Amino acid sequence: ASKTDSSFRDHFSRLSKHWGGGGTGGGQSTEDVTSRDTGAAAGVNGSLVSSNSPDHHEEEEEEDVLSDSERMAFEQENIRLPQEMDMLQDEVRRIEGSVLEISKLQEIFSENVMSQAKMIEKVSDDVAESGENIQSGNENIREAIKSNASWRVWIVFFLLMCSVGLLFLDWFNS
């Protein structure tokens, strides 16, 4: 393993101990778990060092103490995290307000759609009724034309008979 991997494990181990003792579960540090999994940890000069060596235990005790830069980084993170949480909470409230507004608009939209559906149904019924009325009107017009035609025939017939009658009387009197 490289030196950066070892320093990363050291840093993670310190963080785990600082925040409640071991992020890997069972109170073991990441380095202990890594050493157990690989069977050995790499030393500075590249030779393998057993995880049970006395040098290893001294390094763990020195790692428990945080340096000033690490402490400063934790303090800055402790300041930054509540600010981020407040910003996220404000964003959640803003989104929540938007969702409520969208919900109200959706409800209004649904009501309008329902009322328009009723209006469309009424218009459809009116169109069907109008079609029936037009058919009935056309039938009435046909009947009127037929009855007018027969009436006209009778009037023409009567006038012709009267004319013929007058001609006969005129011829008979002359």
C-alpha cells in the first residue's frame, strides 16, 4: 500500500474515534480492519510490518490527538454544516410553498375541467336536440308543401269550374 493510503486510513481512523469510536463497527479502526484483511500493513521503507508490532501501537496513540489544522478544519466544518442545513431548510420551505401553490392551482384546474365537462355535455345534448328539431321541421315543411300543393289543386280546379260555369251561362244567355 502507498503512503497516501496509509495517511488516509490514519485520518479516517482519527475521525472515527473522534465521532464515536470506529466507523467500521465493533470498535475497530479502519486500519485494524484493513490490516486484518490484508494480513499486514506497509511500513515507510516498504517492508511489511505486523499489525501487532509495538511501533504500530505507539502510532495509534499519537494519532488520537488532533493537530491544530485538523481542529480548525473541524471547527470550520461545524460552522459550515449548520449554515448549509439552514440553507437546505429554507430551500425545502420554498419548495414546499411552491408545491402547495401548485396543488391549489391543480385543484382549481380540476374544478374548471369538471365544470367545462358539464358544459360540453350540455352542448352535446343541445346539438342532438337541435338535430332532432331540424329533422322534425323538415318533415313539417314537406307536409306543408304537400298540403299546399293539394290545396292549390283544389283552388285551381274550383276556379276552372267557375270559369267554365260562367262561360256556359254566358253562352246559354246569349
